[in-house]
Amino acid sequence: MGNQKTKLSKNNKITVTTVPTGVNKQNSTIIDKLDVYFGKNINVIFVISLILTIVLGLYLFDVKIDEGGDDSDYILSAKRFLEGRNFPTWHGSFYPIFLSLPMIIFGVNVIAFKVISLLCIIAHQFIFYLTFKKRISATILSLILIITAINANILYFGSQTYSEALYILIQAIVIYTFVGLMDRINVNHWHYLELYPRWLALGAFIFLMSITRNIGFIIALAIIVYLLLDKKYYAVIYTIVSYYIFSMPFNLYQRIVWDINKSNMAQQLDGILLKNRYNVAIGNEDFAGMVTRFIENSKIYLSKHFMITIGLKDATSTTTSLFPVMVIILIFLVSLYLAFKYNKLMLLIGLYLGAAVAGTFIALQQSWGQLRMIVIYVPLIVLFLSWGIYQLSHNKGLRFLQLGLLLILAIILFKTLGHTAEKIKQNKKVLAKNLSGNLYYGFTPDWVNFLRMSRWVGKNMPDSIVVASRKPSMSFIYSKGKEFYPIYKFPLENADTLIQKLRNTNNSLCAIAINQFSKAKVPIRLQMNYKSTNLAFVSQSNETFGIYNVMDSYKEQFYDPLNHYNVDYINDIDSFLEKIHKNNNPYFGVSPDSLINILKKNNVDYVIVASLRVNPHMKTNRTINTVKRFLYYIELKYPGIFTLVHQIGKQNAEPAYLYKINYKNYNIN
């Protein structure tokens, strides 16, 4: 095989031309010379990378469910879809549908699903190689194949039931299919109509990519822009039509069979606009907030997660910086310009990466900050940036960039290898224990107690008893199939809106700090009288106020005991609102009756309360308190409504609790 042409020239084909080995040796650069060797041995290098992917993927294999919970959500969604109960929408429709197929054969078999993820990673390596073989420098492709094959952060998703492994495979297939189409049109001069099976394949895979993750639709936009720049206007029509051939029946199926009128993309858009998905009370982002989000996410994903993934930053690092972001963006823009001038394949990759990564930074709240949001682009990003530096190095005075590029790729390779070796060392004992039957080994004590409680519930409570859980899908897996009611978030309300709503339906309102009753030593029996008139709570910083209904016929009975016990209260609700506004600290409202009604409406009889750490690496006093807060505000109005039924883990060892809800104590129907 000849080495690739090193002189920059206009290339009207998506393929890359080559020059015979040995030509223009006096002008050869270091990578040109290496390409001779790597070009001859590229197939061997690919096979080595494939073997590494398989072997290291097995060494890093993790049979446990991830603490994030989304992976078990996919499994639960697949089961519900298979049973005809729910259509998966929130995380993307296709992966749960895809999982439902092996579920028919294996049942809810987590290890089988994880093996399928590993097969997706292996298949991606194969498609990636086929796509770029003979189209970019053999040296660069060889190094990136090895880096991808040994990358623990990519291989991690080869033993998870997240959608990343499937998505990265479909992404590779779309690019491969489109490149093959363009080759036949540009090189072999096939007519568009003669290629209709390939157009249909392209449309099908674009469609699958878009319903695996909503951001996947970006590939269609990148292809359309590419075709417009290439003046292939009929090809634009073929791409759009081929996509809608699959998209339209799917949307009709959702509407007719599942009565879903709002697309998954539209649902996601509603969430994108929120400042915080878990606290709708603080409203939507404005333009300035979106700009801030984009900048902060750029720092989180490019200067932290991307750098960690390629080994240029310590895996435990939490710091972010704008400087590496600016360097990456600068190299990307230069590469995009060079791709526009000289290489159509790289132009497509650049258009797709630019739109998809930027879209990710705009769509996600900064609190997400997860590696999985950027890892699907890492092989393409490394490839595109490396190609851009290589192309730029052909300019006079910039040949030194080739040596720098090789040095950086070598550092990435060895750093990645070191990180992966450390991960294998850590995983070896955990995997052995898990496979020997200890399903909890490798989890921290807080998770062990929570999962053991889920298992206890599955063994001791029939399916007819509804139990709530903060991580219902994980409870489902470890209880061996019992489904749990989810308490994903604490339903905060805008305090001003809530109080205004209460004012419209009640005579007058009074605000009392909840610590006032105990501080003034008000008798418990009398406190219960006030609790019965409670309508809501408003919390700000470390202070919580009860909002009470004061009926005209009850005013004396309400205020006389407060005055007798010297309880501070605010009977002018406007003054109360003015007081909390002056503090300039965030505040929220919550209705305890709304909370208990959520549980009653969904027939929840028991609730698991876990001690899950905020910092997963360290035991502190801070725990994920979503469920605790949910129950706390109910307990404030209805003391004694929860009874402890079972506890797993000692009091000072991050225990999990199971509480029974005693609706009858308060005649709650």
C-alpha cells in the first residue's frame, strides 16, 4: 500500500488519494515515513486492537449495577415495554426496546445484557476501522485504534446497561454507511435511485440513532449541511425522505398504540429550559443563563472528563479550567477549516462533532456533569483533532507539529494503558467475588445496606404491597423482580405562587417558625391542634415556617394560646413574604398534604429510607436526602404516621430503614 499524499490539494472525493511508497522521499515527513510501515501492517494492528478490546473488556467486566441507576432504569423500561405496560420515552426509546429482545430469551439477565454491550463496543471498533482505513494517515489511525481498545473509560460501558455502547456503534454505522454511499456516487458514478437500498439503510440508522439519544438527530443535520455544501441537492431529499420512511410510522405507532402525542424530543426540550430538573420552582434559564451553562459545561466536559478519558488528567481530579477548552476549540476550528478545504470525510465528522458537542453543552444542566455525556464522541474527537494537526503540519515552518502530535498520542496511549492497568487491578478481586455469588462486594456500606433492604422487601413482601424507593430500578434488580414506586425528587413549589394559591382559598394565613412551639414549650396536645390547620411549609436556609389557616370563626382560639405561650408569629402574610425576600437566600414551599396524597394515590404502604452518600468516596454526615425530606415534611404535620418496620445496618454504619405508612391514624383516604 502507498502512503497518503502529504501535499495539501483540493480533493473532490470523500476518499483520500495515496501516492506510491518511495515517491518524493526528500519531502517526506516523519508521519509519511511511518505511514509506509503502518500502512503495510494496518490489518494486523486492527486485529491486535480487536483482541485488546475483547481481553481488556473481559478483565474490566463489571457484573454489578451502577449506582447511578439509569442503567437499571433501562432494564426496567425494557420489561415494562415487553409486557405492554409502558413505552420507554425519557432516556431514549430504542435501547430499552433493543434490550427487550434478549429479555425474551434470557429473561431479566443482567450479565447477558452487559455482554451485549461489550459486543457493541467490539463491533464499533470494527466499523470504526473500516470507515477510516485508507482515508486518513495509517499512523494516526493505528494509534487511535490502540488507544480506543485499551481505554478503560470507553470499555467501562462495555459492561454496563447504559445506552452508550449501542449509541457509539450506531453512530459508527451511520458514518460508515454514508461514506459508502458517497464513494459510490463520487467515484463509481452510481445514480441515486440505483442506491435506494443504501439510502434506506442510512435513513434507518439515522432514525435509530435519533431515538437512542435525542442528540443523535444532529447527525442528520450534519449530513444535510455537508450535502448542501457539496451541492448534492437531490441527495438532501433522499436523506430526508429515507429518514421519514422510518420516523413517521414510528410516531404513528406511539400515538395509536401508546397514546403518546408529545415526542420524546419535545419532552426533553421542556427539561432543557429548566434551571434545575429537580427543582422546577426556580424556573427556566434566560439567555445569559444558557451562555453560562455552555461555558461551564465546556469546562466540565472538555477540561475534565475529556482530559481524564484520554489520560491527560488524573481520574480523581475535580478541577476545571478554561485554558484547555480554548486550546481544544482553537484546534477544532482550524481542523474544520482545513476539512472544508481538503477532506470531505473530515468535514462531515467536524460538522457532526461541532453540532453534537455544542448541543450537549447547551442541553445539560451543569449538575449532570457525567462522563457518559462526552465519552461517545471521544474516538472521533481524538481522530479529528489529530487529523487537523497533521494537515496543518504540512505548511512551511509547522512540520514540528508532527513530532508534537506523535508525542501527544504516545503519551495518551501510555497514560491510558497505565490507568486501565490500575482499573484491572482494582476490578480483579471485585469481579471474582461477584461471580462467586457475593453480589454486594464492591459497593460501599451505604449501598450494601440499601440493596440488602431491597432484597429483603422482595423476599418478604408480595407484589401487591407497594414500596417506595429512591432508586426503584436498582431495588427492582436486587429484589429479583419486585417493582417499586419511585421517589426521584422532592416536589418543591415556588413559595410565592403557593402562598398566593392558599390566599385565594382560605380566610387568612399565619406564619410560624416550627421551632417556636418547642422553644415556647407549647404542650404537645395543643401543638397537634395547630398541626391540623397547617397548609404548607416555607423553608429558607436553616429555618422552616409553617403556614396555617386561620378561619374567621376560629381566630380567638388560634391566637390566644400563641400569645399566652409567647410564641412569635406573623399574621400578616405580606409581611412574612417581605421578610423572606429581604434575606436574599433561596426559599421554597411545600404542601405536606400534596406529599401524602402522592403516596396514597399510588397505594404506597412502605418506604425505604437509605443513607446513600453525597460523596461516594467518603462517609460523611451528608447523604442523599430526597426521601428523608419527603417524609420529614409529612411528619411535621402528621407526627407518628411512619413506623419503623425493619432496619439493615447498625445505627452508625450507614443503615437502611423500612417505614410503614399509617394512613388510618389520621383517617387519610
